[in-house]
Amino acid sequence: MKISTKRFSAFAALATASVLLLSGCSNAPQNGGGGGAASSIVVDASFDLKTADPNREYETTGSILAHALYQTLLTFDGSDVTKPVDGLASYKMNDDNTVLTLTMKPGAKFSDGSDLTVDDAVFSLKRVQGIKGNPSFLLDGVTIEKTGDDTLTLTSVEANPALPFILPNPALSVVNQKVVEANGGSADDKDAAESFLNKTSAGSGPYTLESFDAAAQVVLKANPEYTGEKPAHDRIVLRNVEGPTQKLNVEKGESQVALDLNPDQVAELANADVTVTNNPSRYMIFLLLNQSPEVSEITSNAEFDKAVKLGLDYDKIVDLAGKGSVRPGGPIPSIFVGALDAAQGNQRDVAAAKKALSASGYSGEKVTLSYPNDITVQGLSLQNVAEAVQAQLNEVGITVTLAPAPVATELDSYRNGKEEMGLWYWGPDFPDPSNYLVFTPGELVGLRAGWAAGADPKVTELAGAAKAATGDGRAAAYEALQKQLNASGPFVPLLQPAQNVVTSPQIKSVVTNPVWTVDLALIK
């Protein structure tokens, strides 16, 4: 999720009034699964859940759930999002990246035992478009057609090399057309199947929906018709629990998986009998320096910006976020195609920073750093990052005044390009470097930094080349763009906080993914 006109979420933990346990079984999982005795586990998460309708969901918890209940035409292999792989279909893109042909694989079945067909796939994607819900923009400008007994084509108005990276999103899951239509579903804004899908899933995934309460818990049971590898656990309870309680539950064995512990809570588990899996998240925290002289004569000075980039101690900032956090070399996160190594990013050089600061004409004026103080990113408070930035820039002679505010207040200033310096984060809608073209002149985030169209012809040229690049050339094109952004852009990428998953001793492995957080069917 990202702070944009598409959608915004504070990722705040939702409190639940009581701890709901598995009915008819103990809190600890029973041994078995995969052909042995029945097995059940409890997974604690901080819900932002709104619906179990896969074609309507576009929240973190909704993606976890939809990925367990449904399948998509393309998917990713484990945690690797650098290359889409076959899901329900194989794919081929034409040379100019405007037509994606998908060929359905035989054998997939819905949970009611009926065959999954190309008609279901076409209906589902058109339903996403027709509902006009939060995920509908993923297929903007795309025409969907059945072109054979087992093929469909997705045709884009412009070159769309990101489309294969978009299709694994759980919001683009394939639903059972006959069942959904029989319960009020349609491929337009008259669709009324959500209430049905909040009670009974209509998918082909490893699990089916046993019960759904968006405020408290969701119970899943294994799908006997699933044609993939049988999940290790026959039943999963996904509970809405705030972070501190998640920590206590997994320590006591009352849950087997905790998804939302912050760095401090994870550190407190150092001596506990649990396993912590740390991976870099998809979120990139960055500093912006406003380029509009009307907003700030100071931050719109190129030498001042150079001093800021040279004055920050990036390694110490990353350390604030704990184990598993990393520093991206540019705006594109380390886990995506086209990412730069940290060594290719700006590096601290205090002497050079002071020299650039002197050349800028800066003489100690206060510079205001604005940021939201009531949200966290993967459990990390922006307050801690802001204080580090303030202290480090003070070492090179820059006086930073912190101006924290509630996100509801600060978001307007950020979106309207009124912040002198800003501290924010960006999360992609899909794991493709094209998400980061918004950090160029005249584009969404560029304008938030007062960076108007035409302000940096070199960056604009490289952005155009990256957008047009195809195949293996895309990585090189986005790397070149980021190097120029590091040199002359108004953004300073700081870190990717870690995604932490804590498990009890009964759990042997979990597989995380930046699109659907965790694959419930692969918890073993």
C-alpha cells in the first residue's frame, strides 16, 4: 500500500476485545497434516480486513486471505518477486508489450468439484474492472477477451511490461463464475455477490472459508478439491490481535505465528523459545527536499541537497529498524528488478557535506522536517528516523526543526507539495520498478517535492527510456534512472524496514512474500 491517491492505510493495529480460540481443539497445533492426523494452527495478525471477496479486497490482511482461498493466473515462486511464474495459466507477451496471451492449464478445480475454465478467468478479471473497487485500477487500459477454448488475451492501450507482475495480485483471483453469478455476481457495478463471498468462498485455492468476521477472526479449512500440494495444516484460525498481545500469545504457545511485531517487540524475544524470520519489506522510507523556491529557498538549492545526501549516516538509520532491514541503493526496493546495491547509493562524507553546504550559502537557518507521528511502517516509528536525521545533519551544520503531526493533518501538506522537508514511505501496488516512475519530475511524488515537469531533463529522458524498456533491458534502464535520481533528485532513500514473522517451536518454516505477506498454505 502506498500513500497516494489510490489508497492510504495507517497500518494501525486494531484491538480485539477477547481472544477467540479454536473450537474443539487445543491452542497448540496437533501433529500431522499432509496425510497424517488433523492439524490446526492459530495465526495472529493486526487486521485491516474489509472483505473476503477477492475481487474487492486491496488490504494487507485481505491479500493474505485471498491468496489462501483462491488462485491467480500467474504467481510468484515463494518469496521471489523478480520473475512471474505460471499459476493457473502460462503466458507470453508480444514484442511491443501490448498483448499478453494466457493459456489455461488443465486440471484445476473449484472447491465444489467443478472445472475451472477460461470463461471463469475472463469473468473474474472483467469483474475486477466492472466493480470499480479499490483494485480496479490494476487493469486500467486493459481489454480482456477470450480468444480460444483455453486462451485469453489482455490487450493494453500502451506498452505494459508490468502486466505479468500485476496478475499475481490476489485481488485478480479467479472465482467460480456460475456460483458467483447465482449469488448476485456480475462483471459490472451492479455486482451483489460480496455478502455471499463473505460466507462461502468460491475459489480453487488450498483452503475454503469456514467462517468470516472482519473484526475478530477468520477460520479456514483445507480444500479437498485443491489440485496443488496439500497444505500441512487442515485448519487455520487467522485472528485479529494487536502487536503486544501477539508477542505474549506466541511466547505462551497460544498462537503459532505472529505477523505484526515491531522491532522492539522482536528484540524482547531474544531469549524466548521462538523463531524470528526477518526479510526486507516492500516499503521504502525516504526524505524529500522541496524544489519549489516558493516553499523553500534553502531546500531548492542543489548544493544544499547535496550536503544533506552526503551528511546522512545511512547505516545507523537502517540499524534503527532492526535485523532484516536494509538500505536500498535508490528508490526501488532491493527485492525488485532494477534495484541498486546500497553501495551504489549516496554515501556519508562529512567533509564533502560541509563543503557543499558552504557553497550553498546556507547560514544556519532552521529547516522544518515534517512527518506523520501516529503511524508506523512495519512497526517502525517515523519519529525515531526523524530524530536520527536531525542529529546527523546537525553534525554537518544543518539546523533541522522537527514538526510531527497526525497523518490526517500532515497528509494534505505532503500531497499538496507544501512541506519544506518531508519524511514519508512508499509501498508499491505491484512488485515492478515502474511503480517508481512517480519519483520523477511532473509525476505524482515528484510534484509533492515541488519537482515540476521539465525541471530535470536528464531524469525525464532516463524515465522515458525505463518506461519503454523491454525484457532484460528493463533492469539496466531502471538502474540508470536511479543513479541519476541519486545525483540530482530531491529524494533521499533511507531504508526498507524488515518484515518480521515470529513462530512457535511447532512451526518449521514460513514463506513470506511482499505481495501477500505470508503464504498460509506453506506454513509447515
